[in-house]
Amino acid sequence: MSTTQLHVPESEKMPREHYLNATYGIRSWLLTTDHKRIAILYLISVTFFFFVGGLFASLIRIHLLTPGGYLVTPETYNKLFTMHGVAMIFFFLIPSIPAVLGNFVIPIMIGAKDLAFPKINLLSWYIYLVGGAFVLYSFATGGLDTGWTFYTPLSSIYSNSAVTPAVIGIFINGFSSILTGLNFIVTVHTMRAPGMTWMRLPLFVWAHYATSIIFVLGTPVIAITLLLAGLERMFHLGFFNPAYGGDPILFQHLFWFYSHPAVYIMILPAMGVISEIIPTFARKPIFGYDFIAASSIGIAVIGFIVWAHHMFLTGQSTYSAVAFSFLTFLVAVPSAVKVFNWTSTLYKGSIAFDTPMLYGLGFIGLFTIGGLTGLFLACLGLDIHLHDTYFVVAHFHYIMVGGAIMGYLGGIHFWWPKITGRLYPEYLARIAAIVLFVGFNLTFFPQFVLGYLGMPRRYHDYPPEFQVLNVMSTAGASILALGYLLPMVYLTWSMRYGKVAGKNPWPATGVEWTTDSPPLTENFHETPVVDWETYDFEHRPELGLSGTAPRKPVPAHGDD
Amino acid sequence: MHRTGELFGQFQTLEQQKETASLGMWVFLVTEILFFGGLFLTYSINRHAYPTAFGIGGNMLDLNLGFGNTVVLIASSFTMAMSVWSAQTSHKKLVPLFLILTLALGSVFLGIKVIEYKQKFDHHLIPGHSFDITYCSKNPSACNLSGKDLDDEKKEIQEGIEAEADEAKKQGAANPEEVGAAALNAHAQLYFSLYFGMTGLHALHMIVGAGLLLWLILEARKGRFDANYNTPVDNVGLYWHFVDIVWIFLFPLLYLINRHLA
């Protein structure tokens, strides 16, 4: 195991002026149009919602320690898993990487001074806060027990919990996503620096471009769907109510038309982060750049036509089920392209096991398990057995927690020196990454087994023979919680006491590493001109790399 | 508000700034299409499921008011296009004139819509407890209904109830006539829920557009828009045409489909 010699001379000083000290005072933050400050605002708010969702998750796991669950009543248990899902999905996972890391680094990566619409960027944060306030109001005044999916007619007629404010909150929050996506698409089209051609865009930017397509095309549909469900609840209309001739299955179709692509909103940006981390710490250009870029777009496009695989058991026609099953298998192809290209990049690389790389390698393993178990669920026959069991829960947590959150934390560590100008404590961070990996697998792997054995999801109770696996899962969740608290502590500590990072501590090849850490408000002293290929270490002597790693892609069947 | 044609900090050139604003508007309109798309899908599926009830509902709308509104809206799109043209060709005096005309036509549209909604309210066609699809045929004087129109409506509703009763009979209902009447009422209510949902959302977009026009008029009167700088006029124009096009789809879908039977 080799470790990096970080390229930080002892004499490195913080730049005298940067975006953090350009102006002071609460107004300068709340009215800022600087994409970097807005990213920090998002960082604080999504972290808040992460802990809200995490609190509910802890209560769920404690409740499930014993069969029969003595902690909460069944009604409260329904509310716990619903609020866990709503907080985590709509207010943490979906905005996390795009609104925090994407917001911070995309303009710098393409050599721009800011996003195309800085005021709209700030507006989208405020919209997020308003939506979040409605949802917290719902949590505080009766909670929410419909499941995060809001299936009608439970949500529109029968539920006695505070569905209306939650639906309004998620409706409002949707516009925050739409505006972020719109901003990214326009920024990538019009704000690139001289020399930053489409095929020189970092793969992180490609991933966000694909994500933004989903934001823009998918989110309006969930907005109108939840609006209709909300109107139905408020005014007793019949859009999805069989009593008036409405069709509850139509709600599911409309809901999943957004919410399946929403899964790709969570995972694509994480894939973008991994595509930055892997070449940086393998000291090698990424293998198959254009295939990875195209696969992001491919996932976004195919991801729109697989939604009904959530509904195999609704009595849809066999022909449509077969078509959706096939398309679901098809969407695995671009995902696999990425995994193969990352591993090919590692091949014969000079691998450094810095913290971001640990998250990156963890991501590849966990995402592969999560993705392959998705194919189990895409099988029409097997899905009848596994539908609505813990197998599904484990599958999507491998994608969302093992994939998206690993990618998010990897990205936070990778760009932390750029965001704050300081390094986090490396050894502590590595320990945290390993704790997270262990805790995660201990939490969710037993759930695959539980689901396969037949434990249904969303039940507050289980037969005694499932207790051992449930105790393992709860124990893992405790370790996982520790793994999340550690970075909170040392990252906060490092903002003040961390070693000064300098421009390019790893070193990495992106444009964002050529400017100060932390950057100026305008990002660059003068507009950069990009005259190198992305991920090219060979022609970049200023990176100061010496050593034996090949700096060119190595064919997979090269010389062995 | 920034001065005419000022370059914002994040851009290098004015062309880049203009292109960015225009692309942003187009992307926004794409999201709007998807937003209305969910409603159109809900409408299509239910129309397919309940053609009789939806036909009756559609025939209860006032064709004259709907057609009048279509003409008004198309005219407003023309005046909007003219104000964009005036700005692009630096006819500074014409810009506010055409914008005011557009706003006036938009207001006429919304006014007619208010009259229509009021009429539906009087005819017990607002979804809710007092919704009654047979109200007008039972109280023709309250709806100014007489002669052939009244006979047509009675006949249509009777046929609708019979069709629903047949369906109920197939499913083994004990009192198909009663079940059929209730089903027709429920499905017609679904039609009117969608009618109010779709036209209401469209009207909301019109109101937002009217607000934008008001702002443009104030700016245009100061002579802000000319061949060099007309991005706001251009973008609001795109938005206005979009809202217009939504109505071009709504009008036949809601008002026209079953007219040949009447």
C-alpha cells in the first residue's frame, strides 16, 4: 500500500483574498450570488436534513432490535420510515452532490466566473428552504405515514397524518431542483472558457449535465402529480380515486416516471465524483473517456423508460412488464461500462490510497452489488418473490447509501482543500472511511438475506427467527452512525486548524486545481485558457509528478 | 434593475449573455411542457376510460365563450410578436403600444374565463358535494336552457345514464339505473375536475404573464428596448406564445371533441 506524498511545500500560505473573506456579515451570505457561497449554504442545509433523516433511521433500527418492537407503536413506526424516506430522498440525496459539489466546482471546472444565472441559483436555495419548512411543519404536526411514495388513495383520502403540508413542501422543493438543472445545462452550454471543448469537459460535468436533463424533464411531472394528489385531498376531487372513476395506478405511473429517474439523479453525480477521483489517485488518464461521458447520457435517457418495473405486481399487462423488464436490463449496460472503465483505469496505475480513493474504491464495490441486485429485481419471476421485501430495501440502500453517499463523502474530501483551503487529517479520515464501509455492509447485507427469507419491508414487527439478522443490522447502523459523525467533527476542526493545502495538493489535472484554494470570488485571476486534455498527466510537468506509472491508457490486454 | 444592455459579471460578451438568457428560457419552457404533460396524460387516460361522461361534460361548456377566447388569445400572440419585432427593429415607440395591446387582450381572456367559471358555479358544475350534472336539465330556467338545446341535453344525459347502467348491469348491480346515474355524475365530475385543473393552471400562467407584461411596459416606456438590447421582450414573448399554444391544445380537447353529436 503506497501513500501519497502530498505536494504541499511547508511554506504554502493561504491566499490573501478569497471568496470566504471577500465580504463579511450575515447579509453577505444570505444575499450572495457567488456559487461557492451558495454551495456552502446548501452544504449546511442538506447536512441538517441528513441528520433529521438519520435520527428517524436510528429509531427504526432500534425499534427492530426485538421482534414485536417495543420502542414505538405501529402507527409511529409507519411515520418513522416515511419521514426517513422523505427527508433523505427529497432533501438530502437529490440536492446533495449537485447543489453542494456541483454548485461549487462546475463553474470553476469549466473556467467560468459563475453559473449562468447566479440569482436564480440563490433563489433555488431559498425555494429549497421554503419547501423544507413545509415538510418539517408536517413532521412536527402529526407526521406523515404514507410512505415516501405517497400512493393514492392512502395519501389522498385515508391517511390521518399531515400529508397536505408535506405534499406542498415537496411540490415547492421540486422547483429548486428544476432551477438547479436549468442553470447547469445553460452554464455548460454557454459559459465554458476558451479551449474547454465538449470533449475536454471533466466527467463530473458530463454526469451533472445528464443529471440536469433528468431534473428538467422529470421534476415537473412529480410536481404536477403531487399537486393533483394534494388537490384531491384538499377538495375531494377524484383524479386518482376509484370512487369517482379515477385511477390509482395512474398515480403510480406518474410518480415513478419521475421517481425512477430520480434514482439516477442520486447516483449519476456520485459516478461523476468517482470519475474524478479514480484517475487522480491512479495517476493515469481515465480509460475510455468518451464511453463514460456517453454512458452518463445513456443512463439519463434509458432511465426514463424503465419506471414500470416498480409496478410489476399491479396487474399491468404481461407484454408491458416484459418490455420494462428488458429495458431495465438495458440500463445496466451503461452503468457497467462505467464500472469496467474505472477498473481499467486502475490497471497498472500508480495507486495511492488517500481518503477520496478509499471512498472511490468502496463505491465501485458497493455500487456493483447494488446494481446487480437491481437486475434480480428486474426479473419478472424473481420479483414476485422479492417485491416489497427487505431485499428491495437492501438493494436501493446499496445504491443510495453505498453509492450516492459514498460518492458524496468522497467528493467532499476530494474538494475539501479547494473549498476551505485546508487539508483534513488524513489518517483519521481513512479510519472514518473504513468504519463507514464496515458499518454500511454490516447494516445492509443482512437485509438482503432477510428479504430473501421473506421479511416484508415497512412492517413494524417480524417473527423471532429473523432476530439475529436484525440485530446485526442494527449493530451495523451504530457503526455507520459513528462513521458519519467522525467526518463532521474532523472536517469542522480542519476549517481552522488543518494544514494549508495550496492550489493542487493531490495533484489533480482539472482546471479547478489551477486556481487558488480557496478561490477568489471571481474564481480566477484571469480567464484560464485550457490547452491540455482532461486527465492528461503526461504533458503536465507543472504537476510535479515523477515515478514509473504509465501516464497513458494501458490496453486491458497489453503485455501480460 | 440593471441599466440597458449592461454586461453582468459572470459573462465575457453581450452575445454570450443574450444566448444564455435565450437558452435558459427554452429550457424553462421544456419543463413547462412536462408540467402540463402530466395533466394532459391524466386527461387522455380518463377520456379514454369514460368517453360518454366526458362528452357530456364537454358539451356543457359554452362554445361561444371558448371560441371567443381562442380568437382573443391568438390575437394577443400576434400583438406580442409585433412588440418583439418592434424592439428588434428599434421602433421604440411601438414597443409599449403593442405590449399594452397584448396585456389588454390577455385581460379580456381572463375576464371571459371569470364569466365562464361563474356560469359553471351557477350550473352546479363545480366539483364537490353540490355537483350535479343533471342540474340544468332539471332546472332549465336557471340555466337559460330551452327548446332544442334543452331536449338535446336531456336526451344526452338519459343516454349517458343508460350507457353507465349497462356497464353496472354487466357487473351485476342490483339497481343498475341508480348506479348508472351516480356513475355518470361521478365521471362527469372527474371531467370538470380536469377542466378546472387544466384551465386553472393555464389561467395562472396567464396571470404570471400579465405581471411580466406590466413590468415590460414600464421598462419599454423608458425606451429601454431596441435592436441592441431586447432580451426581456424576446423571452417574455416566448413565454406568452407557449401559454397561447397550451390553450390551442386545451380548446379542442375540452370543448370540441363531442360537438358533432349535439
